[in-house]
Amino acid sequence: MKLQTIILAVSFLLIGATSFAGNGESIFRKKVNSKIKYPENISKKIDAEVYVQFTVLESGEIQIDSISSVSDEINKAIADQIKALKVNISNTDVIGKTFRYKFLMKVQ
């Protein structure tokens, strides 16, 4: 009886782990979208579309490959926010991958 219970518990753990495999990238994308905000500390408040491409390095650091908008000040602020994100190096779904985003920055 104990052996059957243990086998059943291990089976559920394996099935659960398998069903969540590959969700690391989706979770990371949601994290990026939720953390990037209109920069408060810029001198000229304007609406802007910001196009960003970045790569998650093996060290877990984020390298900005390109960033573009109508404002260098907004570009720098958004790049700083992205670089500040923490990436767990055990999240193999995002390590070594390149991501592209378009952020719509609206003055509030």
C-alpha cells in the first residue's frame, strides 16, 4: 500500500513538472510586460512607441541589442528597467534567447 502511494505521488509530480515545462518563456514575457513602466524621471513627457530587442545571457544578465523611440531619454530609462530585471539562470527557456518588444509609453 505504501509503495503504491509513493509511486502515485511520484507520478503526479512528474506529470505536473512536464505540464509546466516550457512555460518559463511565457512567464518571463509576462514579467517583462508587467515591470516596464513609463519613466517618471524624464524631463520631457511625451507619448512614445519603444522598440526593444534584447538577449538573455548565460549569466542571467540582459544585454540590450537595440532600442529605438523618439526620445533618447526614454530609451535609456526603458533600457535601465529591462537590465534591472532578474533572470534565474536555471530558467533554460529564456537563457540565450533574443526577445523583441514594442512598448507603448503613454503620459499619465
